[in-house]
Amino acid sequence: MIVIAVILIVLSLVYQWGASTSRSVARSAGVKMHSRPVYYGLLLVLWCAIPAAVVYVLYSLFAPTIINSMILSYLPADVAGDPQARVSAMSRIQNLASGFGALGDVPDYERQAARALTSLRWTANLAIVALVAVVGVLGTLFARSRIGPEYRARNRVEWAIKALLITCSAIAILTTVGIVLSVLSEALRFFTFVNPIDFFFGTVWNPRFSSTGSGGQGDFGLLPLLWGTIMITIIAMLVAVPVGLMAAIYLSEYAGAKFRFISKPLLEVLAGIPTIVYGFFALVTVGPFFSGIGAALGLDVQATSAFTAGIVMGIMIIPFVSSLSDDIISQVPQTMRDGSYGLGATRSETIRKVILPAALPGIVGAFLLAVSRAVGETMIVVLAAGNSPVLTANPFEAVSTVTVTIVNQLTGDTDFASPQSLVAFALGLTLFVITLCLNVVAIYIVKKYREQYE
């Protein structure tokens, strides 16, 4: 925090210097500057901050490697030549240099290396602070020398802001592309062990954990997991969509201002409850409650089942539907309501034939968000669904989902070269494709009904 405060103070002083310099130049030359003083101040800030930031980033990337290569000279030849021994020794040396210490007897060469590492780190930190300061000062002085009546500071600043926006957009896009390519590459590795047809159309899920290369062992049928995910999602949407949409309609069209002011925040509190709390609530309260009702009616209802997970998940995603739908419905112009009333329509007819068609694109987006939230939920189904990867149409039996299976396959001491672990990436890719298809369908529906309404 102290460093950030110092940086902000320095940049504010640089900004003031640039702005005041532009005013001084304008007064001394007796002419009008091309840009306003604020742009000259921002210009000096950019020339001070960007070169210094580039130097610091380069230091962060290359300094640890250089320092570690210098510390390797303190290791004996037999330790430096053994990769495992070298990694272990470097880890102990870093712990000693950081003050954490090391277990067992510490050889003299590790003590010497730790002292050298501490000294090198202090020297490097002092050097980078001095270098960043020098670069920042030189950049500021260079920008200061360019200030003049004809210098287009506004154009330079706006170009820098545009470049920053493009960079942020590129980072977001490249991050998405990188995630997809990473998951896709690991999924393709998995399909070298398991036939894609057996994976996508298999009805048995039993990935017996084994050693690397034992791809012939275990069954990797996706259908039980996919059907469990779909079943729980359907149950959750049957709970969340009617309740959430009706709550949104009442809050926006019927409720008074005072009731809306109190009830809407209370409804949105459901979205802030951690999912692990919902899962625990389903495990100890909702599941046994439905199991007791089933026993009273002569039905076999398991405490951990798709029905239990779906009901609790539906309660959890009610705020996603109600809050977003309420915001969209409230944005429908009041003139449309008045016109409907003027033609003799009742309030319910106005809602069904005017307000809901006008708000349909936003409502579909709210439903899509709720479906995506249900498909990607993990903690509730871990605790409430039973984690039984079987293909069943009975919602009162235990099932498993794709997200729970991903967690199971990547938990513990796993070998990321075996199909038992690589299957998690294939499952993740499947979820990505499902979400993409949901978005495409939603865009099509929104476009179709929006054209009809317009």
C-alpha cells in the first residue's frame, strides 16, 4: 500500500507539472495551445509510467532466472548435475533465504548460497528501484521538452487510451482462446486413449484409476453424467423460472414502492449465499424432508437424489431470474402500458400481450444465465445428488453430473498423462460446447421474437 501511495503521489505531481507547464508556455508565447492543459499533464504521466512499467515487467520476467543461475554455482557438481537434487536444493536455499528455514542438517554450501541469494535479491531490488526512477525521470523530461503550441498532446493521449482499450480487449479474447485451446489439446490427448464414440455414446461410467498408459481399463461413457446434469437442470428450471418470473412481474407491475423497496433486496440475498451452504442445507434438511414425505406416501425417495439437488438449485437461481427479469420489465416504456390501457386492455392483458413481448429478449437472457448457472453448479450436486453415475429416469434416485465428475477426476494424486485424469478436460470441453449451443439458441430466439414484435 505504501508503494502504491508513493506511485500515485509521484504521478499526480507529474500531472500537475505537465498541466502548469502548458499554461506557462501559452502565456509566454502569447498563443493558444493545441490541446487543453489536462492532456499535457496526462502526456507526462504516460511518458513517466509506461517506460518505467516496461522496465519493471522485464525485470520480473528475467531477474529470477538470472539470480537462480548465479546461485547454481554454489552447488556441488553432483547436486547440480542431478535434476531432482538440484530442484530440492534450490527449494531449501530459497526457504533459508526467505527466513522459513529447512528441515534436517543444512550443508554449508546451502547456507552460503542462501546468504548469496539474500544479497543478490537486495541488490537487484535496489537496482530496479533506481533504474525505474531513472527511466521515469528521463521519460518525463523528454515529454516535457516536447510541450509547445503546435504539439498535439490530445491526439497522443487519445491514441494511448485507444491502444489500452484494444490491449484489454485482446487480453480478454486471447484468454478465452487460450482456455479453449488448452482444454481442446488435453481432450484430444484423452481421445487417443478412448474412442470418441465410446465416450459420447457410452452408457457406463467406471473410470478405474490405473497407471499411465492403461487406456484400455475402465469405462468412460458420458451419457449417465450428461443425463444427470440435464435432469437436475430441468428440475431447477421448473422451480426457478415460474417463481422468478412471477416474482419479477409482481414486483414490477403490482407491488407498491414500499413493498418493492423491502422485498427485492431480501430476494437478492439468496444470490449471495455460498453454494456450499445450499449444499449443506440440501443434505441435512431438504433431502431428509423429501425422504420422509416419500416414506409416508409409500415412495422410495432417497435423501441424496436429483430431485433434492434440483429443488435446492432452483431456489438458489431464483434471484438470477427474478432480478434480471424485473430490471428488463421495468425498462419497458410507460407509454406502452398507457397505450394498452387506453385501448381497453386489462392489466393482465397488458402484461401478456405488451410488456412480456417487449421484454422477451432480456427475459430469455435471464433464463439463459439461470440455465448456465445450473449446468455449471458443483457444490450442491456434490452434497445433494448422491454422486452415482448411473443412467436412470427416476429423479428420486442418486445421480452424478459433469462438474462433479471433473472434480472427482482431478482430486488427489493424479497422473495427468492417464485417461482417468485427461477425461476431465473432455468433460470440460463438453460443457463448453453445451453452453455455446445454449447461447446460439438464445440468440436465435431473441432475434426471431424481436423481429415479430418490431
